[in-house]
Amino acid sequence: MDILIIGSGGREHAFAIGFNESKSVSNIHVAPGNIGTSKIAQNHDIDISKPELILELATKLSIDLVVIGPEVPLVDGIADHLMKSEIPCFGPISRWANLEGSKKYAKKIMKKLNIPTANFVELSKISTSYDILNIFNPPWVIKRDVLAGGKGVTVTDSKKTAISSINYAIESDGRVLVEEFLEGEEASILVIMDESDYVCLPPSQDHKRLKDGDTGPNTGGMGAYAPAPVVTPSILRRVEEQIVQPIHAYLKNQEFPYRGCLYIGIMIDNDGAPRVVEFNVRFGDPETQVTVPLISSDLGELFFSAATGNLSESNVDFHNYSSATVVLASNNYPLKPITGDVISGNDVIIEEGEIKAFIHYAGTSVNNNGEYISSGGRVLSATGIAPTLKEAVEAAYQIVNNIQLKDSHYRSDIGFRALQR
């Protein structure tokens, strides 16, 4: 197959690496891609916010499968356009992309299917005080009902901050959701699905906070690891029975079923009960970097089977390894990152028996002197794969500790919850 990947981050580099190892894949194209994908695929510098340009490129290259990385093209209907042109797409149509594009839409479907999630109230009128803040105990969770690049949620104990966040969201979007706070430990379940079947990938855990100990502001993700031991076999069964199976049964019976990856963010309470925090309609970043390397089956065949409604005919196997990725971020991330600084020490690869470690590139480019430079907030991530999580984490840090980038930063405790168990 010839495959076209849409996106430019570490997630898309992880896809490209996986497809590069697939016997079913001949040529890999990425739009727009990054410096990492350019080493193993052909990059195409197009504006992926315009579905017609993606369709034009896919047609011109006679692409057999389009894989959508980020959420915006899906919400904008790229899968609908590709479907009309009979080009298989790994990613759902715009109607189902609203499971991520609109928190309200997702909540309505969860309520309809009795899927466990946080209670919520929708607000649409500006106020200087809100009764809801007296009903739900702090901390309050305020969610914008739009795509916000992973930064549309405010969690606060301050009533002043809560009111300000509510009013800002209403002024910007016309409405806002206020939810009860869920206690527990978060995990991510990535589910590949189509109308014929679903496959749960190894559960992972993302580190969203900027600093060690899960402190500081929320980010797009400072690291991740998999499998996450907090998702025990019994908890995974509950996730499947109470969440995955109901949503799959609903989506598979629609005129145009869901085809792609449904990301299920869950909160697990002290009793092991899972509740949905959010749905995303694509692979997460950085969860992809730790999940794709654990798939031992042919990645191209797996994605193509889901994109064409034949997932039930695909055998999916996994490596019995652990993986961890540590994100190196630019100075001043996640506010306004400082870019253009030279990166060095990023040419190290570890291959020691069953232990491997390498780099997934994201916000990285090359200057006129051929030097690697930072071009985004999350510059790259160091990923380790090993028989144990401890070894995977150590290998990832061995790589990232070798990299020099002026005033860059990274968390030093990726995987700490699992390693403390």
C-alpha cells in the first residue's frame, strides 16, 4: 500500500516508524510532516486545514489509505470527503468527530447509553455568581464546548477563577459545561474500531501537568508510558463492558459507522470503577509514541482493515514489553515557546539486547546550516522500549539527558505512579 499520514507531530512520526516496519506498506507520505518523518517518508508541505488539498494530494499520489493524526481535519470533515472519493480513511466522519469537537454532544451520547461519566450542567448566560458552584463541591471543572488544543479545561478551587473561566467560555463559545470533579487516577484506553469489531490497545497513562509530581499548568502532554498497571485486567473488563461495548454497539449500527481510533480518557476511583473523562476521536499524543511500538502485528494491515470495515478479519498481537516516552519542551512552554535554538546530542540511539531507545520528533526543523533547531513547544520525545517499565524509563532518560537545547525542560518522573506500586 501507499499511505498518506496527515499531521506534523510526534504522533505522526510514530505512525511513520510503524508503517516503515510494515510488510504491507510500500511508500509512506506525510503532510506536512516533520524532520523525523522526512527520514523515512516523503513530506508534502500543504495546508491540512483545507480538506480539498488533502483530497487532491491523496488522489494525485494514488493513495491506498489516509491516516488522520490530529482532530481538526476530522471535525472539518476530511473523512467525509475521502469517503465520497472512495479513498479509505483511518478516522471517523465529521458527525462522530463531534465526540471530541463538542463535550456536550459526547455527554448526550454517554447519557443515552448509560456510560458512566461525571455529572454536568450546561450554562449559557453570563453571571457574577453561579448556583452550580454551590451544588458541585470544589474543585470545579469547567470545560469549553469547542476544540481547544487540549487546553479547554479549567480545574480550580477558586470561585473567582471558576466564574471568570465560565464567563470567558460563554463569551467565546456561547455555552460552557461545568462538571463534578472526579477523584482517582487517570488512564487512556485507545480503541481501534469499525462496524465489524473493536480492539483495545495496551492501556497507557499520560502526564499532562508541566512539572514533576503532576504540578503546574496543563500541557499537551509531557510524557507517557504503557501498559499502565493501574488498569488491571478486572478494571479493563469493566471498561469494556460499561464503556467500550455500549459505544461500539451504538456506532457500528449507524448508516455511516465509526472507523478509526476512539481515545477513551478514564478516571479510576479507589474501588476500581472507571468513568469517562473525555472521548477523543484519534490517537493521543504522546500516547501514540508508547502504544504503536507495542503492536507486533502489521500496522498497515491493522489500520487498513479498520478503515475498510474489515477489522474482524485482522489478527492483532502485542509485544510483551513496556514503553515510556519523555517530552523535551522549549523554554516558556506551554505559554509562548521560544523557538529557533540549536539542538545537539540528538543522534543517540540505544540498542542493547531487548532494550531500545530512540527519538520521536515533533517541533523540530533544520536551519540553513543543517543544524536541528526547535520550532515548536514540544520539540521531541525520547522513547524507551524494554522488558520492564523501569528499564524503558531509564533508557528514555538516557537519551533525553544527552540532548542540549537552551533553557529546555522535561519532567524527571515519567511513570512514577506505576514505579511506586
